[in-house]
Amino acid sequence: MKTDRGERTLTGLAISPGIAIGPAFISDDGAIQVPDYHIAHDDIAAERKRLADAVALSLKQLAKLKVKAAALPGAAAEEAGYLLDAHVAMLTNSRLVRGADRRIGEERLNAERAVQVELGQIGSSFAAMDDAYLAARGDDIRVVGARLIRNLTKTPYAALQRLAPGTIVVAEELTPADTALIDPSRVAALATELGGAEGHTAIMARALGLPAVLGVADLLRRVEPGDTVIVDGGLGRIVVNPTTATRASYERQREELEQERRRLGRFRRLPAVTRDGVEITLEANVELPRERELALAAGAQGLGLVRTEFLYMNRHDLPDEDDQYAAYAALVRGMDGKPVTLRTLDIGGDKLAGSIATDSPNPALGLRAVRLALKERRLLDVQLAAMLRASAIGKVRILVPMIANAGELRTVRAAMHQAARRLKRRGIALPDPLPPLGAMIEIPGAALAADALADEAEFFSIGTNDLIQYTLAIDRGDEQVAYLYNPLHPAVLRLIQFAVEAAMRARIPVNLCGEMAGDARFTALLLGLGLRNLSMAPSNIGRVKERIRTLDLRAATQRARQVMDQIDDARIASLVDDFNEMHGA
């Protein structure tokens, strides 16, 4: 029984920024009771038909939901459609359905239990993946399985009811069925016990512009219907039954955020030019095609990093050339002449969920990215062909991740020219010259050998997320060592400097696309080191542009030189922050 009615603060994952204050609506369907029994041999066919009927009913439900989701505003409608399409794919000859059907026949399990056991098996393999985006796909499969079990057990589905404006939805988790029906004019924020930064709830919250905090332990035990709840999506905090003083403080913060949003919105059409007249290019990183709209709305001058892994998720087979071409072509057309940088596949073979199976004892250091692509040439050849076809529509650059040496890039270039010859024999028009081929600098060895790579690459893209982790030998997802993740470590800065200066000597473009690019604290330092192109999450473009327009580049360059003379990261942080304080940050 819940007895603590005073103010209490809970923490979770900061998913979608913003502050909302309102009454809690508890969306909790409760666990479905799954019967567990063995069937007679003569009943196998009938039990398999029960499963098939449940699959058919689930597909019909998803089709209806997709029609309703189309009424959502802007990019959210597209995003909901994409997520529901992914769930349809998981019910169409998928590992889940095939596995449950096999267990009915071989183990003679009842259909509900067969789905539950197969879900557990699939869930374990996804949970072991060292990749937040891919691990989140396990949540999607679990939601699809729950729908199947609900239909098999004929358990009613309690969707969100009509809510009062300003309601905070609190749940164990929210399925696409829930999020597709959310009315953003009534729902002010989302808070759940389960879910991660790359799951469907997180994606939808960002698309709808709703503050969201997920992964809040004991959330349902600590909140009752009607409780006043504050959701701080920027800091990942939930305040239940706030005091008058706490509520007043958050109301002030909410107003400040709204003023900041309006102020930054005015920068959308202004150029990113320093006070001494140097123009900086600001582009966007996108994980899913639907984020293109967010990038354009934020004033992005192009897509500096398109992660193509979305094409390989939620399916039991590999995407063919036409599938990939359709996705890339839509992005290029949608950017209306602005450049699009397509990165080749950057996941390990052990993470392709049945399409390709390779064992890596340490996925972060094993067969992944370009290493996998060069071993499994069908992956690379098909992807390059689709990218080349898309390059005939607009400005495309092809970026290769995890490059360690010049030989890898030469091999990829040879593969690209082979793909071009095959396409020309098929009568497909290609641009002349072919798209630029670039190397991602995210391995310390690549940064140290940047001069050699610059002889082969037509551009560099510095991926600071992996570069920092590999340089400092820490996993920032491991809370025991996350405090060691330090972008201002002198070794990290020297590697960035090596890569930038090598690109400048070779006269090839260089950009930085890691999270450092989107943090205005680092903007002056990065420009002072010579960078003139930054790519970041769309939501960070306005703030970074504002910072650029306050900067004198000559002063930033002088401070960067001072920074690079230091050997102590605390001193470096002090120099960076003092400069920002003195020069308008």
C-alpha cells in the first residue's frame, strides 16, 4: 500500500527534453496470465491454427491502428506508421512466429506458452547486445509477443482513455498501440518504468515533442492516479506531489525553456557566421528517415551523418538493393539539394538477428562495421549499389565507419567502382564523378595515421563518441566507469587535432559528428582547432548556432592553442569554461 504522500523525486533516463506539470493517469493493464500445458499429438494442427488466427487478428488490429495514427501531427504520424509497420514485419514469417509454431509441433506446448518461451529466448539474445539501438528492438519484439498472447487468451486490450488536457501518462511501458493514439493536445508528458533511449516510446515522445522520462524504477508503486507529477525530460527526473515551492521553481524553469525555445527558433534562418565573418556549416545526424523533417525545421544545411542500421532492423532477412535505394532516394529528395552523408552499416554480425551470424567474444573490438562489410561482401556491394543509385538524385557522400588503415578504404573504393560498372551495364545513370568516399575517424590508430588515410579519403568525419571510448578504454554505458568519459582529456584533443590538421594538409573536407559537436560548451574549442563543419542532433543546432554567432574566431583559435599546450584535463576544462564565460557563452 502506498502511504508516502509527501514530495518525492524519482530518476530515470532523460529521453525527451522539456518540463510538464499535471495530474497522473496510470496506464497499467497488468500482467497477462499465460496458461501452460502440453497438448496431445492430435491437437497440434488445431493449436497451430490458433496461433495463425491470433497472428491474423494482430495484423488486422495493427492495420486499424495505422489508420488512426495517420491523424497524429507532423513527423509523429510517419514515425508511428514506421513503428507499426515494423510490428507487422515481426508478425510476418518472423523468428517469433516460426519459433512458436515449431515449439507447438516439437514440444507440444500450447500456443500462448510457445510464444512466451520463444519471446524469452529472443529477449535474452537482444539483451546481450552491446548496442542501445539494437537492444531496444528487443522491446519491440516483446510488445508484439504480448499482443499475440493477449489475442490468444482473449484478454481485453485497455488502450488509453480520453484524457483531460495536461495529463501526465504514467505506465510500466507504452506500446505503439498506446503511443499511436496519444493526443498531444491532452497528454503533457510520458513517464514509464521500462524502455530505453532508442525504443519506440522514446522515438514517439521526441517526434511528438513531449517531455519524457523512461526507465524509472518503482514508478507505479510510487505514483497514484491523480497525483500531481512534474516530468523533467532534460534531467530525467520525476517529482511526485511537489511542494508549493518546488512547483513554483519548475514553473519558472518551464517558462525559461519556452523563452529559450522561441529565442533559438529565430536562429533557424540565420547563417552560422562568427563575429569576424567566418561561416560554419551545421548539419544534422539522423537515425531514422523521419528525423529529416526535424533536421530541416532546425535549419540544418545537410545531413552530416545518416545511420543506415534502421534498414536492417525488425526483419528476418537482409534489405535488398531496391529496399535500400527507396529509403536513400527519399532522404536525398527530401533534402532538396542539400548534401546527404550515408554511412555504411555499423553493427557487428552477431547483432543481425538471424540474417548473419558471427561470433565475437568482444563485439566492440570484433567483427563489426567495415570489417564485417569486407568479410561479407554481399552487405557492402548491395549497400554501395543502392547509395550510388541515390547519388544520381542529389548530393550524396559515402562514409565508411571504423576505418583503421588505408588499405581498407582502398578496398571499399574498388568495391564502389565495381558496383558502378555493374549499374552502368544495367543502364542505370550515375553521376560523374562518383560520390566522395570518406573515412570515419573513430579509432585512435586512424587519427594517428590520418596523413596516410588522407591520401585515400576524399573527406574525414570525426566520430568522437567511439574515439573517446577507445582512447580512454571506458564504456560510458557502464555506470562504474562512466565518470571517466571525458571529451577534454588531452589525448582525445590531440587525436582530433591530428585528424583535422592532416585533412587540412591534404585539402580535404573534415567534419565532426560526435556528441561533442552538439554541445555548445565545446564549440569555440572545436572551431579554434580548425573545424568548419559540425554535425549534431537536430535539437542542438539552434544552441550551437547561437554560440557561433557570438564568437570571434581569432580569439577562439588563440585559446585553442593554449589548450593544446596543456597536459592536465582539469586545467583544460578551466581554460575552456573561462573562455566561454568571457566571450558570451
